[in-house]
Amino acid sequence: MSNLESIKPFPDSEEMEISFGPQHPATHGVLRVLLRLDGERIVDAKPVIGYLHRGTEKIFERETYNGTIPHTDRLDYTAAATNNQALVGAVEKIMGVTVPPRAAAIRVMLAELQRIASHTIWLGTHALDIGAQSPFFYTFEEREKILDLFEEYCGARLTLNSMRVGGQPYELTDGWVDRCRAFVDQFPARVAEWERLLTANRIWKLRTIGVGVISAASAIEWGLTGPPLRGSGVKWDVRKVFPYDRYDEYDFEIPVGANGDTYDRYLVRMEEMRQSVRILQQCLAKLPDGPVMAKVPKVIKPPKGEVYFSVEGPKGELGFYVVSDGGANPYRLHVRPACFINLQALPEMVRGLLVADLIAVIGTLDIVLGEIDR
Amino acid sequence: MSFWGLLASIVPFELGQGLGVTGRFLFKKKATIQYPEVKPVPKDRFRGMFGFSEERCIACHACAKACPIDIIHIQDHFEEVEVDGKKRKKKVLDRYDIDVKRCMFCGLCEEACPTKPLAIWLTTKSYEASAYERNERLYFTKERLQSWDGVRPYPGVVPPRQGQMPDDPTGGPAAGRGEPK
Amino acid sequence: MSEQDNPSGAAPASPQPPAAPKPPWEEKPVLPVPRDAREHAQVRELAAAVADAVIEAVEFAGQVTVTVGRERIAEIGRACKEKLGYAFLVDLTAVDWQDRPEGRFDVVYWMHRHADSVRLRLKVRVGADTEVPSVTGVWKVADWMEREVFDMFGVYFAGHPNLERILTWEGFNGHPLRKDFPLEGIDTGAAVYPDVFPPGGGPVAGGEGE
Amino acid sequence: MTNPWVAFLLVPLVKIVVILLAVILLAAYMSFFERKILAYMQIRIGPNRVGPRGWLQPIADAIKLLVKEDIVPARAEKLVYFLGPVLVVAPALVVFSVIPFGPAFKLFGYEVAPYLTDVNIGILFILGVSSIGVYGVILGGWASNNKFSMMGGLRSAAQLVSYEVPMGLSVVTVLLMANSLSLVKIVEAQKQAGVWFFIPGIVAFFIYFVCGVAETNRNPFDLPEAESELVAGFHTEYSGMKFAFYFLAEYANMVVISSIATVLFLGGWLPPFPNWLAALWASPALAWIPPIAWFVLKMAVFLFVYIWFRGTFPRYRFDQLMDLGWKVFIPVSLVNLVAVGAGVLLIGGK
């Protein structure tokens, strides 16, 4: 393959090439990184992707608009709710639909729960990559509670299919709000517990501070979004910049880092979990009444046109670009995958570091191959 | 740097703190569910194995159209039946197959079903339908959909043919949805 | 849903119902209509920065799309980034209009300006066998996006440092997101391992897998 | 000791068999306890299906590993590939010949010592033999013809070499206090002193144990087999019996490090405060406790701490590991050596 040849070392050099993945415990799926190593130091890295390519965008073109929603669940499979939210938001935008306030609040709750769930997976796997085993299980215990809430709301735990164009398919079940509140109330204590394990830990600090540094300017240049961008100190969040689903009614902070290293991104994500809890508390406190579904035609036929709509997914800006030709199926439905674009900066971030740092950086980018390969 | 800061940078107190956390977890209640003996309780809306009722089905093909991956295959024909002394044309199902091995349990078929109570529903709580041979064992014809041959029903659930009704716990799949114009 | 609406030069006609207005979710949805946007602030800005750049400008659902000349896209992109401050290329993709006479593909650039948080869409029309100047020199992020467009649509980007397939493999025959690419896929076995699978062998799309 | 055949052949042979079996069983059950304790720390239950509450799990694992297909990579260096596990497991088992598990006792009129032999250079023997094990790791890593294995082997070599130094230096402080290289004498010296050596040698004790963790390639120093970086490090390509040997050696080495720590710093088979509380230990309520129980108990504490570390800490990066070894532990242990030497001179010179 020409991929390999382009990275072949010179015949008389001490450098070696190594294919890191696609079957490797720490590449979060089927990522393959072609590494050129000088000892353990990375001279060059080249991500090779596409092992999980399923042609999702092609499949979208044959589905009805509501029929695409289950497919979006499978993009970033750790954050199905925000994927749903981005898709239905895009279609609602092209349709000119306004979502009822109760539906918007339910969406925000699902999205924030999903953000917490996604960040807990990230923390568990990131810590596991760096060698700490136990946080993986502690975080998954919390995630299971969130998945229980999802299951109760929409009947699935992972691939939620939880939103529809125009609103929400279901009303909340009796007692869901109480159970959600119970979860939200105990969750900050758990985050504090995880932080006791890691934040001050000298080994954790050694492994993350100054690793995978990316400056604010080059983060923008590389199109990073989400925690990797905020870790570099850019205060930018789609929820604040283009508030959707009435995010402007909630009071929350955007945490930012200072140095753009792995430790800062870690702190940013930990703080994001707390901020999500804050949003959830506000949602639960002032959950509006009313319908959960707007008046939309049964067959959704948007007018001819094109629209881009994005949400702040747990991994970064997740956007959908809908091109409609007036039919019941999208003419083109393009995903702007946050992970795909964040991963692109990997070579920049790991050049000159050690193999162990590559793991830390892959972990800190929080990639999900389902979204990268689509 | 203060004395305590200096001391903390030499003596790894924070590592001891971490050990304390894991040490405490040693005595906490375990989260494991011993699966075959203890079965996790699905929630009421849990999308599990299909329930299907031939009597209720009006062969409208709405579910097949709603299915994003086209795994519902329906064939029907018209028959003359006598209802209240009048002759009426009625659609009769010849074939109602679901290729469960490809199903992603999105529940859109259930949502599309116009009959009340539903003719197809996924709220059966049953999730034990694993098989060693996917092409045959996970292909459900309308007979198998009702007899559930090869599916272990969740405790308390009986196969559709024996009269298990959809609980309709969601208040109908499209509860709260405005009537389409 | 007017979140990503730009502070528009042409005031959006928001229908304000008179007394006792129904909430918007109980009304029929107000379908957005495309509107000429040559007088839109963003478009005028662009026209001032680059002479004769704008071929067509449309505003739809609050988003401004400017069609520009294919040959000049790298130049216009650089002007947008350096003069107008669109430092962040959010998205780059393409749309296949199979039988359109003025060029089969639209390549779409979606840019963001941090200063006042506005977005602008550039669009070029490309024929099936013409090249588009690459914007990787302007925004580094365009690298993989252009590779993806090349992979999925077969649009060539002139000056791209490493224009390879990205999601499919080297030697894949076809461009999946073109409208004439069959949905059920193609026989690809032979292309991957020509020495293992004879031409026409290998995994066959729609086969039984036995 | 009338019959020389009994004294020189039968008794050692029986001891060898007993110790070997005990060590192998201990290593196997170490893996069980490790899985169980880790699971409990991680709010899981751990293995509980084979036998009552999972107690036969190690046996099942052993049988599985023994009957598993033994894969040799096509382009591996066959002989060396075979030699690797042998070179690892043999020294790990040989070391047990000098570890005193308890004082000599009478059995059927014979004086039986619960150790194979008391060499007067016991501690040197242990340090020497146990460092042979690193060859097995390097050679195994190299012979697998796998870059990850190779890197694992190299990491292991550098790590073992650097941590042997502070470990040796911290052992020397004990030798200064005990005036002997024989492990039995060291324990007896602690009895005479009336205090376990970890109190005067607290720094040496800490360094010894941390270096011991590093020597056995355990978390947070498990870089040679760092799963997330090197897949499985030097034993990536090993399977079946050969993998079992590496596995056995790792756990046997843990037991070795723990038992040496017990002997050197925690008074071996002595009960706590052997002189001060002598009356208590001799009282009929407690006199039944055999000395070896104390030994096993102390060892178990160390082994538990090993597992506890594994359950808690992230992993060092390789250069940080080297920094820690060369820039922290070696200088500190040198200073500590001088300090303890001076202390011994001052107190002993009185």
C-alpha cells in the first residue's frame, strides 16, 4: 500500500516504522497510526482511518428524514442523543419548525446526560490507557445509571433513536424526573471521587502535563472543536455561540484550559461534567409544561435548499449539512464529524513525543471511530 | 513554596489519597449482575423482541415503509369475507417476515403502526433471542413472530399467540404528537 | 429555530400573528424561502475584499451561500481568512448534482468568524473532470476534508499535498457518494487482494456470505 | 542426623518438592487473589464460576494454559524463543531455595529447617540469581520478532538494570545493621535488636519496596508489558505453556520480593515486638501460632499492597521511570546508606 511506502525510513537510519493498530488495545476501536520511531520517540505519525466505514452518508440518501435518526445513533455511538439532536435540529431548521419548550427541555436533558455519559467513558478509557484501571469501572457505574434513565425514557440504552423532527416522540415517564434528580444530586460527589484518584496524583500529572500541547492559534487552524479547543484556552462552545434548543435560557460556564495540554483537556472535561449537572438541575427545576411535539406533516418534505446545523456534542461541534431537493429523502446529508477533524491534528500533537504519549493524546482527543469513519 | 507544599511535593500524600479511594471501594456494594441467574429488569419502554398479532394487522405496510433498513417483508392478497351479512374485501397477510438479525431495534415500525392496540410492538421486555445460526434462526416469519420459537420470553411475558398484549406504557408510541394535518 | 441566523442585512420577515397568537409549534411550520443576498452585509464585505468574486448569493434559512468561481476559490478563501477573519473552516463537502449542465458537483466551504460569530458558505461548481484549487494552504483543516471529498466524489484538488483516498482503501474502484454509485455497493474483493482473489472474486455485495 | 542419605538427599528432595509445589500453587492463587481483590476494588465480583466461589479458577486457568496451542511465530528465532520463558522461570524458582520461611523445628526427631539451605551469602545469591531473569525477558522479546515485544524487552532491560542499583543499596543498609549476609542471621539480628529493621531503615524500606515493584514490572512500573502501549510487551507473541511460564515467573517474583522485604525489614517469622511482648507471644493463647504464619501474614500484606497499587495508580512513562530511578532513588539511597552507616557506628560504638 502506498501508505506504507510513504513512511518507510531511510535504509541507513535507525528509525523504524511500526503499525500501531488497527487491532490495538488503546486505539479506541480500529484506528491505525503508522508511526516512524526513533527508539521510542515519534518522528512522524500518520493516522490511517476508514476501517469502520459503513457509507452512512450514502445510506442517509435513501432514508426518510425520520428514518435517518437511527443511523445517526451509530455515528458516535457513545453520544447518540446529541447526534439525534443535531440531525433533527438540521431538519427542523430547513423546515422552519419551532420545537415546543417542553420538548426542547427534554432534549437538553438528554443531551446533557449524554454528554456526561460520553465524558465518563472518555475518563474511564483515558485513565485506562494511562494505566489506571479502576476509574474505568467507577465511571461505567455512573454511566449505567444514565443509560437506565435513557432506557426508561426511550427504550434503548445506547442507540437511543430518541428524537423526532418536530419534537420528542415520547412524554417523560412518571418518576423520571425524580430519578434523574437523584442521579444529578449524587453525581458531583462521584466526580470529586474520581478527581481524588487522579487530579493531584503525581504520576497522572507527569503523564499529562505538557503532553500533546496545541496552541490556541493552531487549534483553530486545525479546526479543533469541543474540549480539545477549549483546553487550548479558546472559549468557544456552540451552545453559547449559536444557542439551540433554548440553551440561552440556562446559566452555565464554559470551562477553558490555559496550556492546551492533556492535563488541561482533562480538567476541562471534568468541569464540563459539573456544568452539565448544573444545566440538568435548572432543567429539572423549571421543566415547562405543554406538548412535546410540534405540528409537523406526517411525511417530512423540506423545501428545496441547504442548511447546516450544528450542536455541541461531547466530542466537539457535530454538524449536519442537509441538502434537500424537495423530496421526502435528503438529497445529501453530510455529517461534520467532530472526531474526524480533531483526529487530524494528531500528528501535529505527537511529533517528538514518546509512544506512551501517543496513547495519552489519542485518549485526550476522545475519538470514536464510528464517527470518524462513518 | 510553603513548608507543607514542599513536604507534599516530596512525600506522596496524594497517592495515599488515591489508595484510600480504591480501598474504600473494596468494601462497597458490588455492581455486578450475575446474568443467567439474575436477569436485569428492562424498563417498560424497553425495545426488545417483536410481538406481532396477525388478527390486528391490517396489512397496511406502514411498518415496512417506516423501517429504515427494509427488513420487514409483507405480502398480502384480497379476500372476500362476509361481515354482518355484507361481502367485503379484506386484505389477508400471506407473509409477514422480519429479518431480526439485521434489526437495529429503533422502534420506528411500532411507531408507524396505525392499529390500536398495536399489531407490532417491541415492548415485550424479552431480549434473549440469541442463536448459533443467524440466517435461519434469526429470520422470523409471521408464525414464529407469534409463537416465539427460539426466543426465551422475559419472566412474566408470554408469546404473542398466547395473548400477550402490548402494555402501551408509552401512552402510544406517538403520545403528545400533534395530529397531522 | 433561528439560532445560526446571521445578523442579516435584509431583515427576516418574521410573521407576527395578531391578537392571541398561537405558539409557533402549534402552527404549520413556516418553510424558509431562498432570497437573493447580494445586499447582505457579509456578501458586500466579501465583494469589497475580493473584486468580482461573487457570482451568486443566496440567503436561505438565515444562512448565506455565495457561489464563487472555481479557479479563484483558493484566492478567495485566503482573502476570507486573512482580510475578513474567517479563521475557522467548519466544514468542506460536496454535493453531486448528477446531470447539471453547469458542472456536476458543488464543493461547499463553510467558514466561521470568531469575532462576531457569523458563518458564510462558499460554493464552487465543478465539472466531473475539472480540478479545484486546494485550500489546504489556507486552512490546514481542509486536508482531510478534501481527501474525503476526493474519495467520496472523485473531485480532484489541485495543489493538495497528499490527495489519497481516506475512508475507502487505495485501489477502491469508484466514488461512493456519487449518485450513480450503486447503493448496494460494488464487487471489491479483487481490488484489495489481487493475488488472493481472482478478478470478480472476493466478497460480493448482496451475496449470501457463504 | 544419623543417616547421611536422609540428611543430604531425602530431606532436601522433599523440601524442594514441597517448596516448588507451594510456590507454584501460591503463584497460581496469587493470580486468583489479584483478580478477586482488583474486582472488589472495582465494584465487581471477579471470578466466581469455577468451583465454589471461584476457588478452582487458578486450576482451570493452569489446565487451559497447558493444553492451549503453543504458537511459535513463523519468523521467530526458535531456540531463543523457547529459551526465554525458561530463563525467566528458573531463576524465579531457584531464589526460593534460600528464603527462610521460619526457624528450624523438630519433626520426627529430625531438625528440619523450613528452607532449603541457609547460604551465608544468601542476599547476594538472591540479587545475583534474580537478575538472570531479565535475560529471559529481553531474549523472549527479541526472539518473538515483533516490534512491540522488542520494545517491551528493551524497556524491561533498562528498567531492571536501573532499579537493581537503589534496591541493592537499600539492602546494604540492612546488612550494615545486621552484620550478616545470611537471611537467617538477619532475622535473628532483628530479634536481638528487639526491633524490626524497617523502623531504623524506613527510607531504605520504602525504596526497597518501590524498586521491588519496579523489578517485578508491576503497576505503576509495568512498562515492559504496558497493555495500552505495547499490547502485551515482551510476551505478546507467547501463548500456552510458555506464556504460563512468564506468568508464573511474574507472580513468583512478586512472592520473592515480598518475602525478602519481610525477612529484611519486617523481621521474617518473628511476631511483632518479639522481645518487648515476649510474654504475650509465649502465653498459651497465642503460643500455638507457628512462626511461619507470621511470615505468610507479612508477605500477604506486601502482596496485597502490590495489588492495591495496581488497582489505583496510572503508569509512569518510560523516561519518567528512568528519571525516578537515577535521579531520585539512587541519590536518596546513597545518602540513606551513609546515614544508616553513621547511625550504626554511633549506636554500635557505644
